[in-house]
Amino acid sequence: MLKISWNSRFSWSLFLSTGILLASTSHATKAAASEVTPLPLEQTRSNLPTPNVSQIEQSLDSTVQPINRLSNQVTSVSQLSDVRPTDWAFQALQSLVERYGCIAGYPNRTYRGNRALTRYEFAAGLNACLDRVNELIAAATADLVKKEDLATLQKLQEQFATELATLRGRVDKLEARTTTLEKQQFSTTTKLQGDAIFIAADTFGNRANNTAANDTQDDTQAFFAYRVRLSLLTSFTGKDLLFTRLAANNVPNLQTSTGTAETRLTIDRSSFPESSLYLDSLHYRFPLGNQTTVWVGTRQLQPVVFAPNLNPLIGGANGAISRFATHNPTIYRPGFDGAGVGVSHQFSPQLRFGLGYLTDDTQAPNPNAGRGIFSGNNLLYSQLTFTPSRNFDIAFSYGRKYFGSNTGFNLTGGTGSAFARNPFQQNATVSDNFGLQFLWKTSPTLQIGGWFGYTRAFQVKGAENEATILNGAISVAFPDLFKKGNLGGIIVGIPPKATSNNFRPTPTAARRVDSDTSLHLEAFYTFKVNNNVSITPGVFLITNPEQNRNNDSILVGTVRTNFSF
């Protein structure tokens, strides 16, 4: 800062006046050197006028004071507002930009260095070049950066250190605020997903004779039917999900035509009128901490929603074609459409636990005796899933079911023999159901899965009867068979059968126990036409239908076309 004190004014006055006089003398001498006769030095000094100090100080004050005011306004080069194209710093940055391409803010990806920049604009460009050079050094391409350019960058950093620090501080604060907004702000969104299935099918073989009448004649005809589902996926926070699904279905339940539930299809209609539009599923999912997820549902909340199903061929649209081959029916099918709550907790990447309580959704809204949430039909379910490696999963399941008297129940989820579904007819029943499931991904194109189910059932009203029910299957999946996205599948299993039972409908009647064994043999191939269309031809064979060797085998053939969107 330029400051001139009063004590120094005299010396400045004398110096300035002497300079002025010398300049004047020099000019006069040059103008008329030939006319002026030089005087002796003593005479020249004696002829000089005596300096008027007061006048000189006044003149000096009028000159210096504006300079002092200007120096108070601009005290450092670092406070100048603009960096002009003629400045060294501007030209140095422009050279770096052209050499390393670190600024490309114009449509033609060029840097137009033809206008002055504010210091913060300049600092932004300098920061971009610093980042670009650091990238080159980190990528082991430091030889592309010249030492001279590193020296230039260092010098520019020193000259614009304040602006760079301010700029980076503002960017850090902006990024922090953006992260906070992303976490806190979410616009409620609803996505629509849907699928439409056309299915043509027929059965071959005599009807299973599970009644007193001789009605074994095969009267089934080829049929053509559909199932349509529209799913609304709504999120309110970005982490939760309200799942609402509407459906219409006219695929028949083949049990009526074949005499056995062992022939039922994956997508057949269960309880709703043919072709009517109905609410198929309604549940809400939300996180509880980082490792726990909760599901609450009033319609079609099933164990497969909150507990992993390890069958590689699951999927009504593109997977197995039969109801039995989808999954262990005594574990994953409660025997009713569920309403209740499910919880899944991830203890570690290898260990997951699921727990749920489900009740019959037709009885849950009924406040009468023997109905409601806790007095009606219900299932208490738990599953521990262990994943020791990326290619292998194993799960242990337990479900305790209760069915009240005359509630139209079945223990095995609408599959298996009549004795397995209702071992004590329609008497109130409690059952303990155990399941073991596994999935082994041997390679990207081969997966092997399977399950074993053991059920111990007890009659809880009237006589104290007990029954044992078994079922199991092995599934082999061939992902990307012949073409990426396709799926081939083979299932071999034993549908649920009552292996022991001491219940007799009447004192002289035979026990409701299956003396023979049915085999379920299934094969299908899903051909993916494109991302939205697939075609699945398939067949499955039931030997000894109703676990009775006196019944002829029944073959079911289908061609299923799925349109998804």
C-alpha cells in the first residue's frame, strides 16, 4: 500500500522541484544551444529561485491523495475482478486447455478464450485442468504430462489458491445438499405391469375313480382359455412397495374332469367366478432398518412372498406347467388365500430368516365365533435359508396349520390325493409341516433343485386320530437352452400321499390311507420369442392317479403363450 507521511514530503518536494527545473533547463538548452552562452556554475546556482516548500507540498498533496484512495480500493492483484486474454495466467490456462482438452463447455467442444473471465470462472477452468492432469497421472500415463505444464499448474494454483478453496468448498456443500435431497425427497410413483396367457390343453386317459360310482370314462375335450393379470407397483418413499394385482381367469380346474387334483395346472382358476375381474393380491412391503423387511397383506399373502423358493422352475407364466411342480405344496401353499404379516431378516449374506403369520382372508374380516384373525384357519410359518456359496442354497422350513371344522380346507394346498388333502375329512385339524429345499447351480446352463416334505396331522375335535403325509420332487433346469432366454425343465416327483392314518369315516370303513404311489413326470420348454412374448409347450404324466394302481395313467398336454408388458 502506498502511504506518504508529512515528514517525507519535504525531501519529495525538493527532489520533484529539482527534477522539474532540470527538465526545463535541458529543454531550453536543446532549443537554443547556439544562442545561449554558458554561465559559470556558481552564477547558475545563484540565479536559481528559492523553492517555495508550502506550494510544492500543496501540489504534491493534490497528486498523491487520489493515488492513496485508489490503493485503498485495490490492495492486491488477487482482488482484481477479471482475468483478461492478455494476462499470462489466461494464456497459460488456454494452452493447458488446448493440450489436455480439460474444458469442453461449448457445443463444438472447443474453448473460446476470447473474453475476460472472472477469477471464479478462471478458477473453475483451472480446477478442471487439475482434475484432468490428476486422471492422467492416476492412469499411469504421467509421461503424457510435461514438466513445464506441472510447473505452470503449480504457479496458477498459488495465484488462485483462495478462489480454488472457495470453489471446492461450495462444490462439497452442494454435493452434500444434493445427497440429502436424494435421500429425503421422493415422488410417489406407480408402475403398471401385466401379463396375458393363452393356453390350449387336453387330458388323455380314463378318469380316476375316487367315488363309489363307476365314472372312469374320459370325457375331457381340448380347450382354449386365458388368464390376465394387471399389477400396480406403488412406492411412496422409494424403499417401500404397495403391490396391487387384478386378475381375470377362465382356465378350468382339471380335478373336476380327471377325478384327481394331481392334474391341476399352475394357472387354473381356484375360487372366483369364471372371467370375472377380481382383486388377486394386495400387500405392502417396507424396510425396518437395514437388514429387515416387513410385509403386511390382506389378500394372497403367501410364504413365497417373504421366504425364498428354491425351485429353479417356479413361475406360472414361463416355468412349470403343473400346480404340483411349482413348489412344495405342504409348505408354500397354506390351503387358503392369505392375509397377515411376514418378516424377513438378513443375518448375513449367507443366512436369512423368514417368519410369518397368515390367516384365511375370507375369514379374517369375519368377527363371528370361529372366525377372525386368530380363531379362523391360519398358518404360522418360518424358514431358515443358508447360502454357503454362490452356487448352492438350502432351506429348512416349518409351518403349523390349523383348520376349523367344515371350512372346506385341504392340508396340501390343492394338490395330492384326497386322503392327503383331508385325512380326517372335514373335522378340525392341526398339522406340523416340515420342509427341506435345495438349489444347486452347477453351471450357467444347468441347475438342480428339489424338496422333501413331511407332515404330521392331528384331529383336534372328536377322536384323537393322527396321519402322516409325504411328498417330494427333483427339478432339473436348463437355462438358455438352444437360445439365450429360453428355459427347459424336467420334474420328477411324488405328489402328497397319506402314508399312515388311523382315521375311519365309520367304524367299519377302511382307513383313509394311500396304499400305492403316484409318480409325477413333467417336461416343458419355454421359447422366448422376444422380451415380451414366450411360448411354452409341455406335458406331464400321472401314474397311479390318486395313489391308486387301479387307476389308469393320465397325460396332460398344454401349449401356453405368455404376453408380458
